[in-house]
Amino acid sequence: MISRVFIVGCGDIGTRVAQLWQARGVTVSGLVRSTANRRRLEAKGITAVPGDLDDARSLITLPAHNALIYYFAPPPSPGSSGHPLPRGGSADPRMEHFLGAVPPDRLPNKIVYLSTSGVYGDHQGGWVNEDTPPHPQTPRAQARIKAETALLDWGQIKKIPVVILRVGGIYGPGRLPIEHIKQGQPVVRREEAPYTNRIHADDLARVCVAAAERGIDRGIYNVCDGEYSTMSDYFNAVADRLGLPRPPQISLAEAQRTLSPEMLSYLNESRRMDNRRICEELGVTLLYPTLEAGLAASL
């Protein structure tokens, strides 16, 4: 019986998850480091807990005891100010700070971690499921797999169930590439574009609740709608729905010369994710199993 939820990284998805639990009468709190976020959470009836994952000394009041914990915070950007790349690859000091701050005599009941499908790396358009070995190829994905491993090891030592959600691209209200399209920024030609995977924000929140209720210890679950397509298909669909001109198309070779490193990190990987486990094991029936349905609800 879940009576208390604590969310680390209570942004858009965290707030959606919080509201689902609040509708069941569950008390929800969230970690915040700014006054603006504190006010935002409190306006939604979420208790704000002060703390900064980049400063381990600030994490002294974590309400972890007998709570369900969602960890939604991303790792710091590797190589960013104050977070140089460590030897041996990227790590997630925020996860390390959080685990070190959980009181050993006031442990949670369960932790659900929001990871990324990027840990699988490039599969040249092939299918991946939860048994596919991780092969992270970007610093961001390497940090995620190290965070997964650290959390799973900690949970095993402390005998705390841990559930990992590997999530595709998230879209929904306020999460669409509208400005990108309005500015006429290009996309790769469809015939050269890699396969990508997506999930509507509301469906992701519902998966998070199901993971807490039915996810097994050390369980890993791919989170996507099961309708694979390309990033170019996605941008075109958003443009069509808004009645805007479709983005100009360029070759993959031209994209390598002109697009940002962040965008290229997505274009250099192609995979199709199997989502049967969230449907069969977690019992989730998606509200938006297709991009068409999800965009209609988002716009």
C-alpha cells in the first residue's frame, strides 16, 4: 500500500505523476533547489523539500522513510562547468550524492528510475528489447547506464526494490518542436533518417504509476508507444497538424556538417524498441498508441 511518494526531479513528468497519485489521496513531496520551483510545486499541492543534487551537503532532509521514490533527475551534462568528464567515461555524481544522503535507518520502500533508450546505442534500425545488452555510445547515455548500475547495486545491498524505465522521446503539450518548425530548421531526408521511438507524456506518467505498483525488483521496462518512425516523420506530422510548411530536407551528409552535436547524437543512432513488457507485465493500456492520436490530444 503506497501512502507517500517522493519525487527527485519534479518537472513536467514528475508533476504529472504527482497528480495521478494525489488523485488517489497519496501525499506527494518533491525535491527543489529554487524558490520558483518551490512555489510551482506548492501551487499544485506538492510539498517542496529543499535540496540540490549538485551539493551533497544540502541533502539532509530527504523524506525517504517508507516512501515510494521516483528519481527523474538527469545527470549533469558531461564536461559542463563544474562537471568535467571523469577518467574512464561519464558518471552521474547526482545519483551518487542522492544515494549517499538516504539515511540507512530510514530507507524507502521502492525506487523507480527514469533512464533513457539511449543506453542501447545504435542498432542500425534493428529491434531492441529489455534483454538487449546496453551499448551506450554518447557521454549522456554512458552516464545513464552508470546511474542505473549504481542504483541497482545500492538497492541490492539495501534490499530495496529498484525498477528501471528506459524511455524513448517524450512528446505532449508544451513538448513539441514547434519553434524548430516555425524557424524552418531542416530535417534529414526520410529515406536516410534513423528510426526513433516516442511516448506521450501522459502515457509515461501512467507507466510510472504502474511500475511502482507492478514492476518487479531489478525489472527493466522499455517505454514507448510501439509505433516506430523517423524524426523526420515526427516533425512533418507536427507541421501538418499545425498547418505549417514542412521543414526543409537535407542529406545525412549535410546534416553532419551543419547540425548541432546534440541533434547529431540522435541522428547517429537508429533502433526500434519493443514495448510489449509494459503492456503485458505492467498491464498498461496506452491512451495514445499512435503519434496521430497523441498529437491530436497535444494540440
